[in-house]
Amino acid sequence: MQRLIRPEERERGAAAVVVALLMVPLIGFAAISIDVAAMYAERQQLQTGADAAVLAIAQDCAREACGDPAQTAQELAVPNSNDGDPTATLAHFDPTVGRVTVDNQGTSEHWFAPVLGQEDSAVVSARSSAGWGYPSGGTAMLPLALSYCEWESQTGGGLPSGTTPRTIYLSGTSGAATPCPGPSGNVPGGFGWLKTDGSTSCNATSVILQTLLTDTGVSVSSGCTPEDFVALHDTTVLLPIFDKSTGTGSSATYRVYGYAAFRLTGYSFNGSYKWNAPCSGDARCIRGYFTQFVDLSDAFDYSMTAPRLGAAVISLTE
């Protein structure tokens, strides 16, 4: 007697054959989705390590202390890798022009690729470059220029390192310093207000050797609010240093010599612009100290030929 075979029983064997045939491409897709993703993750870690390495080297060199850049690169690459086994090397390093490039290399293990006859690991690499220099132009968060005399008086003409606040008076007000020698001859002591970038801005953009216009004489530059100053309490800002001036009051001008880092610890201007007031009466003054500072923002351009007044700028480059 012949046994009857149901249709679904005939399909069981066919399904098994289809599954067997599809197993290889399924493993291939797994290799792509998992192994390639692992390679991508490894490369991201290597890129982070390379970025950290070049920024650390640039920061050291900007502070005139490059040390051993190759060792610095390796020390920054290792903690930024999950497997802790990257190899960072200097591809380019030239402190005379302020440039460094680091190659960071590691190995990504494959889980599924060997099933397809591929290697069980792959070498992955990343590269990063950074530059450094000294501010040559940019946007200051406060619209004022400080005298070269004040910088030289506080620092002795060298790189700033002290942390003792000193009071600087507005040029022409009570307590202001008399003219003193600067790199371009006699310049007035103190500071002067600058014309802002706009009617609602408290910033002032400038470049070295530019002649800056003043705004309102003894009053805080128009566009500023008390809140703009409050946001900068106990912070370090880059400010233009002038080495030449013309005129007085609202018709004065200042020529930019360079940029220095100033730690703001107090001020007393007109109206409600007061904090830790270092002077009284009709005097206008600001208090703080010049310091060494490395700026990682994109607010300032930099050059190795700009005056070195304690401030430096570093950035990742192409």
C-alpha cells in the first residue's frame, strides 16, 4: 500500500537546504555588521587618542616646554583605547613653525571574518595634526585694551607667572599711570575702552598693528551690560595690549601690539559695573593679573611671529 505524503512534509527538506545555502551569506552579513563595526569603534578610539596626543604636545610646546613629544603621544594614546595597546608615533614635529602630527595604530580582532577565510584581525590607524602659536588677532570678550606699560610693570617683560592681583586705572582718570616706555616709545599707562563689534555686542575684534577706535571715553563701551562682566568674574580672558595711542577721551585710538591673558578679579566702572571694587569715587579701574594661558577656542588666530606675552593658542588642523 502506497503511503500518502502531505505537502508540508515535502517542504521540510527543501527548507533545510535553503537554510544551509543561506548560512554562508548570513555569516558574511554578521562579519560585516559586527567585525566592521568593531573596526569602526577601534578607529574612533585611535582618533580620540591621536587628537589628545597632538593637543597635549601643542599645549606643552606653547608653554615653552615641549619635553619628549614621542613619549607624550604614547602616554595620551593608551588611556584613550579600550584594549590599551595602541602605538602612537610622531609623523611630523616642527616646533619652529608650531606643527605636530601623530599617527596612532591599533589592532581590531575579527569574530566572524575567519569563517569566510579572512584574517582574524586587521590593523587600524588614525592620524591627527595640531598647530600652536601666539595670538595674532581675534575677538576679545571685553572691549578694552591694556597698556604695554602695565604688562611690563607686572611681568618684568618676561612670561607672566605671578598670581598677585594689581589695580589698573583707566587712562586719564585719577590714579592712572603716567606715560612710560613701550616697544614703540612712550605710551600712556592704564587701559582704554574700545568700540564694540556691534550695538548689542560686548566683544571687540582686532588684529596686531591695527589702530582701534575708542567708544565712549570714560564710560563702559556701548553694547555691554553688567551681565556681560558678571559672566567673566574670576576667569581668564585674552585682551589686546596697545603700544601706541593718539588723542584723548572718546577720540582716542590705540594700536595693537599683541595679546595677553588677564585674570579678572575685580573692577569699578560707572553705574552698576562694580565687583570687588578696587577703587572708589570717580576713578575707573580694573583689577587682576597677567598669567600664562593656552586658549583652545577658535576665537583667536595665531602665529609663531606674534609677540609672546604669556598667551598662546592651539587648535586641531587638517
